[in-house]
Amino acid sequence: MKHLLLALLLINAAFAELPNIILMMGDDHGWEETGYNGHPHVKTPVLDEMAATGFQFQNFHAAHSSCSPTRASFLTGRHPNRMGTFAPGWSFRPEEITSAHLLTKAGYHCMHFGKWHVGAVKAGSPVNPGAMGFHEWLSHDNFFEMNPSFSRNGAAPQVIKGESSEILVREAMAGIDRARKAGKPVFQVIWFGSPHEPYSGLPQDLALYDDLPAKYTKPVSLTSNETGGSTRRPQGEVLRERYAEITAMDRAIGLLRKHLASSGLRDNTLLFYCGDNGTSPESALGFPHRGAKGTIYQGGTLVPGVMEWPARIPKPRRSAFRASTSDLLPTLAAITGQALPERPLDGIDLAPALAGKVTERPSAMAFWEFHTAHRSGAEPYIDPELQKGTTPLVKKSGGKATRDFINLRYTAITEADYHGARSYIDGRHKLILRDKKNETITELYDLNADPAEKNDISAQHPELIRKLSADLRKWQDSVLQSLMGKDYR
């Protein structure tokens, strides 16, 4: 008995030294849509303070220009094409190893709140949050608005009244308190539904942006909150509602920060926020980067990235280090002393960058919009019945106000599988390859001198083009081997 008590005391002491870890992500929140990055309208005082007092990534990337793929990278440290998460509505696979799996081994109590969108959240789904390592979850198959419906631990969805970001944060605060009473460090993933369209806002938040309808009058397309179908509205009205959602999300993050401080947990809590892809096209104002959500340019993948962890980041720091959502799992593994999964990873440990020991990424970053059309009719990887969603949302798809998922088996690779817009960032240079009919369009940009990607310098650097193209192709070879399931054997 004495030996058992001693072992328990040692375990509790080890847990006490582990940081709480809370990873937050906005939905369609692009790099420029924060006060600290110089946006002319949107108000984000809490994120601004985090950027001013903690660690500000000036070049943080979503691993993909759309949501489901980025979320797969966020959880696994791997490019989403490795697991067939090609686009929104494509699930990942049950064999994937997530950060929740690793942190459970380290003694964490793991919770997911909000948007999931890498598979169905219902009980019985082989890729719901519980199946993928989380001990509890309050989650939605896709995105949500005011008064959202969530599934708690796989049960039938229930409506919770209120502003969605605040709902998630209050659930997270209650989860922190429960874990603390149980003597467990907490790992939480909070994926907000804001500011994804269709938009809505509280009166006090909308009032902050009453001047915008007169400034932006061109019509844009988005989802109607009334019909669930497409509609066209003046951009200023849309931006007023979108920015109200961002401000409400920012305020909810502030509630969480205050709770950590009042609970005495702030110093040893790693609190992180990023977006899942660039600003959606109907709301993009065209600065300072080229492109928007769904494109391979910087505007499609650059997102806000801020971290607070006073115990390890006691002074403010800004870094131009290029980081990605794929880096989160390797970083968490290093922080908590867990071995990395024995399979190809695309992310790296960010600890040296957080400590200010390095300013340039030691390895390249690759982005790839996989082309799936030629694979229609392939065998489903997961029983389609298990991939059917249950949580309702406003935007209809195929007449349904919910989302189902898909993943396919790949047993052979063809040349067509290498196609799709793709890019490769190595140091200051970014190669872009795009397929158009029977030709490949090549672009090259110097991101240090030309972050807006206005000046294609490919003609001046044929040798560099050949090298980067070869490196990109070699990386694609590895990804396609993973896609065929070779990593699971």
C-alpha cells in the first residue's frame, strides 16, 4: 500500500508540473481580420492584448485553405491529404493518432468543444471526438450560429440558447474546474463557429459597425439565415454582421483568460489561438495578401496566430518564423514528453521558435489542393451510414440542413493524383504549380520582398524552379504512400 501511495504522489507531482493546454481556432478567420494586424474596422481587443503580451506569429499558416483539411492537420501533425481529408466534408480516418491520444498518455483530461468537421460527432462514428482520443465533447458536425445545436458525448443534438462563442467558453471553464478538482491537467480544443457565414450578431456588437453598410455597397453572395440557400446582399451589411461575430468571439476568449487568472492557472496554461483558413471570399477586402479562402496564395492560408504561456513566455515576442497548424502535435508531444507517432509527420516542434532560438523554419512547408473528381465511385473508407451527420445547421446541402462525410480507399496511384494546385515554401521562396488543361502553370515568389505575391520571378530562376519542383514531387510521393494506408501497416 505504501508503494502504491508513493507512486500516486509521484504521478500527481508530475501532473502538477504539466501545463494546462487550450488550443482555440476561429472558423474562416483570416490573418488581416485583427486589430493587431492593422485591420481598419474589426475590433479584437483581447487578441490584440494576447499578441502584445505573449507570442505573436507573424507568419502562421493553416495547413490548407479550407476547414476540414486544416482541422485534420491540427489534430494529427500531418498534411490532410495523407488521410484523405481533401476538402470540407471529407473525414479523416480512424487509424490516425491525434494530440488527444498522446496527451491522454501524459495524464491529461481531454475535451473538445465546438466545430468538429472531420467526421460525424454522433455515438458510433469511428471518428467522433471520443473515438479520436477526447474524454468528453460538446460538438457539432459542421458550423453553427446563434442558439446552436450540439451533441454532448455523441448523444442526440440539443439546442443551447445564447451566443455560440460564449457558450463554448463557459463549457470550457466548467471543464477546467472539473479537471482541477480531479487533479488532472486539462487539454482542450475549442473550435468556434465564428465568423463563418451566414452571419448574425448581438445588438451591442452590431452597433460597433453601423458605419459599414454605407462604405461597402457592392452585392456579395452568401447563405441566407432565413432560407438556408444562397442570397445576395450588400457587402457592408455582411461585414457588419461578420465583424460583430469576431468581436463576440474575442470577448469570449477574454472570459476564458479571466477565468484562468482568477483560478490561479494562467501562468502555467498554454493558451493558443489561430484561424482555420483565410478570409472567406465574400468578406475579403483584398489586403494585404493575395487570394482568400480556397486559394493557394497567402490570403488562403495565412491566419492569426497568438500564444500565451507566462511560465515559458514571460516577455512579449514577435516572430517571422513560418509555422503551421501541422506543428501543433509535435510541439505538444515535446512539451509533455510524449514520443511522436511512428509515421510521417509534416509538422515540427515549435519550442525553439517560442524560445527565440531560431527565426527561420529548418524545413519546407507544402500545401496541396488535392484533385478528387477522377476518383468518383471509389470504395468508401468508412461505412457511409456512420458518416451521416446529426447536428443541424442553417446552410443546406443537397436539401439537407446537416452534413454528411466521405473518405475513400486508394489502392493505386496514377499521375492524375499528383495534380491540383500546390505550393512549396522553402525559406523566402514560394513555388506554386497549377494545372490548366494540358499544361502546368509555374509561379515563384520571394515572400520576404513580396509578401503580397504580386511579382512572379519564375523566369529569372529556372534552376531554383527545378529544385523546388523536385522537392515538392518527392514530398507528394510520401503523401500518396500515406494515402494508400501504408502508414497503418
